[in-house]
Amino acid sequence: MKERLNFCDSYFQYNRLKTDPVKVGSVIIGGDNPVRIQSMTTTNTLDTEATVDQAVRIAEAGGELVRITTQGRREAKNLEFIKKRLEEKNCNVPLVADVHFNPAAAEIAATLIEKVRINPGNFTGGAKKFKEIVADSDEDREGLRQIREKLIPFLNLCRKHGTSIRIGTNHGSLSDRMMSKFGDTPEGMVESCMEYLRICKEEDFNNVVLSIKSSNTRVMVHTVRLLVAAMKREEMHFPLHLGVTEAGSGEDGRLKSAVGIGALLTDGLGDTIRVSLTEPPENEIPVAAMLVEHFNKRAEHVPVPPVETGVYSPFKYQKRSTHQVLNIGGEMPAAVVVDVRGKSTISEGTETPDIVICDDDQFSEIPESWKHVVKVVPAESHESSSSNVYPLFDADEDWSSHEGALFLNCTNSDLTPGMQELLKNKKDVVILLDSDHPNPTADRRAFFLTMQNEGLTHPVIVSQYYDECTDEDYQLKSAADTGLLFLDGYGDGIALTGFLQSVPIMVSTGFGILQASRVRFSKTEYISCPGCGRTLFDLQSTTAKVRQQTGHLKGLKIAVMGCIVNGIGEMADADYGYVGAGPGRISLFRNRELVRKSIPESDAVEELVQLIKNHGDWHEPVD
């Protein structure tokens, strides 16, 4: 069956997207090379020893490239000394200068180190003036002329020194020209990149890597797909760098990165990745390495039988239409299901699941606070007189004759024409969709597409079992395997079981993946950057303080940003923002609007809380 493809080789078999190789010092990105892992220093670039020490730690952890903030000429010139000290320490990791607003700094860096990252949103024209520019007007054409005037000499300088570049667009940092034409949209982000790529192609400069990033996983994934489709139309094959900006720290940061990066790696997109965590940068490397290894295992797997894909919407979120059964599907929020069978201890955490799968002899062990939760037991032990308890059938059992609502264990291979006919005649079925395929995401994608093609609207819970692994591996693998489905509008709930995981870990992971995938917000959402040499305060301790004061404000989105470079733009999705404004000074935002300017850092968290209270978004924490 023919697939309707536009951004990847196959929806049903893992294949790396073919890209042209780009040399960055001793490392080659793209082509047939492995997915490369990188991180970024958080030190002041003028502090040579601190930056060198951090770069060494990143390299020793397995980082293959190290990016360094390069905000001005002084910082650019100091890259020479940083490079020299690293060589003295026998650390030959390629360096990448991260440049915003300053083409002169980019030019200096291009003569000293292996790679320079520039942002099309601010490479020319300086800071945004939020000015309306009419498309194809003299002002619009002048803007493009200025880009060519700055970019072409820079490309020639890079060519002379063998320096590669990354054209990196961030959500919220588009130029006034792009904002006027497209607004702050995926289409604008893609065109911002393509405009620069066309000039590179005209100048026969091919040593280019691309990235489009956002703190919003849905925007990030759909925009990267759009970019790849646009490149294919214009016969471009530049390698891709992937990352979710401002992902945060701890469990939340890891889940958010795994959802976004994993959704793209699933379809073979991505030649280098960075997991952005508000933690020491070397902590990012093992997380990135685990994600890369997880997808490497899918190479040359047996293909999932392809199905018709005409209903698939890869560039825009479109929720699959489902009917409601019990508290699942329809307009209900995505459900969190926990399977406690085989667990010796059923302890409650901070969050309560919507559904519990258990054996009938475990009822007495279920926490008191879960008594109202829907319970599901194996069909053979189900008693029809039980209240709020429903049977769980396997696909090969006689489930279709059962009167009343039921849960059905099902895989893609179970969805035969006969099964489809039975489902059409019985509506009150909740499907638990499992997979033992080496590529479970593609396997489930085929299932959902078949359901859509056949007009079957039963709610489906994405279910997966993970054998012996650490809590972190369990969380990363499950987020990488399931996130794509929720980002694309598939799935009415999630049921993740870990052999070694405690019940609270399984529940919190389920809620965390749904939040990272933007289908259910169950706690405060933090947009927290990892920090860099531009950061004007201690991000890790400040983020912890903000979390401590606001962690009970379910559904509220709060940004904690080290500086203004991506601050306002990446806050586009945040209700409140805490942004570095200068040494010891903080500015506070509400819905991207500046409301308190340059207040003392010592007062800023308290002022943020007061701002939230003033706008009616505060409630006291409940013990």
C-alpha cells in the first residue's frame, strides 16, 4: 500500500533520513554517521578556566561537541584561549560558538573554532522592534538585502577557515519581517530557516546544520517535520540538530526532552541532539546517549505492515475523534492508568490515577484516596454485581457477548477485519493498546490509522510494559515511545508498567508524559532554560525557589529565563515570566507583557508570587 510521505522515508519502518555529511573538526554530522551528542557550557565565556573545566566534564561524559556562549567580540576572541587550554589538557572536542545579535562576533569565532551557530531571527537588524513590515514592500526587500550583505561575507570567511555553521531558529525569536508575514508560527520558523538556506545554496556553501527549537513539544515536532518537507521540495539535504528548549530539570525536563526528541528520532529525523536541562551540563549527556541508543536498536527491524495514511495529520495537531466510555474518550482528559498486578506494595504518591488494573484480591490494598477510581480486573474474576469494577478481556476471549462496558487488551495484529466488525457492533469498549514490536510507536500508529480508516471511534489507552530498567531509563523510554502518539492526537490515556518501578513512579510518569505531550496539565508547567554564559543569576537555585513557592498552582505556566535572548519569545506559551535583566536584577512578565522592570533579585521570587496573586491565579497550597 502506498504511503503518503512528505517528511520521512516511512511511517512504519525505522530509517534514518539521508542527509549530507558536515565536518565539524574531527566530528562528522549527518550522512551515515551516528547521531551526535552535545551540550553547552553555562559559565562566563571570559572565565577561561571555568569554561575549560566544564567543557572537559562534558567531553568526559561523552559529549561530542561543546557549544559556548559568544555574545560579543571579547567572548569571541577568548575562544582562542579556551581552545588552546583544552588542547593542553588533551581535550580535542570541537567547539561551537553560540551567537545572537552580533555578526561581528560570529566572524571572529569563525576564524578560531570549528563551528558557529547563528539565529536568523537576530543575525541582522539587531533586537526586534515589533514593527509591521508589508510583504514584498521596499522595506521587506531591504531586509532581505541586508541578510545577504551580512551572510555572504560570513559564509566566505567560514569557507576559507573550514568552519561549519548551524542555522538555528527558536520559537519566539523570529525577525520583524517573518513575524509580519507569518506571525509566530511554525510556517514562519520554517521560512526563516529556508531564506538563509537558499542563500547558502546559491553560494555553494554546504557546511550547514539546521535546527528549529521550541519549549512547546508539539510546536517543535510539527515544525521540524515542516522544515524537512520544505527542504525535500527544494532538494536540500542538510543535517538536523534536535532539542527542546527550556525543558527544565529533574523528571519534568527529561520527560519533555524525551517526548520531543523521541518523536522525531522515531521517524529517523535528527543527526545531532542536545537535551537541555537546568542542571550541570554534563548531566545532559547520559540522557541524550540513552535516547540515541534506544532508537539505534530499531535499525533493520521487521516492517510494520503499511496502512493507508490519508487521514494522518503530521504538521498540525488534530485529535482523533472518539466516543466516551465511562470516564475515557470523547471530551474527557487523557486518563492515567496504573496496573498494580504483581506489585507487593500499592503505595500512593502525590497524584491519583484515573483507573487501576488489579487482581480482585488486591481491593483491600488499594489506598483509601483511590476508592473512587475505576477498577479493572481480569474477566475471569469479574463479578457483574461489583460497583465501579469492569472486566479486562484478552483479544482472543469471548468479549463481544459481554453486557456492559469492558476493557480489551489488543495489539495491532489483533485488529483483523473480524475484530473490526465486532467493534462496530459493540461501542462500550475501552482498548488497551499494547505492542511487542521492535518499533512499538510505528506499530501503534498503524493501529490508530486503521481505526480511523474504518470509522472506529472507541477510546484507546496506550499501554506498554518495560522489563528490568532503572527509573530514569523507564521514564525516558516510555516518553520516547509514546510521546509522538499524543503529539499527533492519538491516545485517550496512558498505561505504563515497569517491572522494577514503584506504583508512585508509574503514576507520576504517566501524568508527566501527558503534560510533556500537552494533552493534560496536572501540575505547574515550568519553562526553564539550562543557562549559558549570558545567564545573569544562578538558574538552578532560582528555579528551585520558584518551584518551591508555586509548585501547587496546577495548570499555570511559569518561565524562568536566564537572559532576554530567548526569554520573551520562549515565554510565548507562559502565563508568567521571571527573566534576568542585568547583574542582580530581574524583570517580571505576564503573558509576554513586561510588568515589573529590573527589580532586585533578592525580592524577585516574592514579587512573582505577589504578581500571581494580583491577577487572581493564586491559591494557597493544600496540605
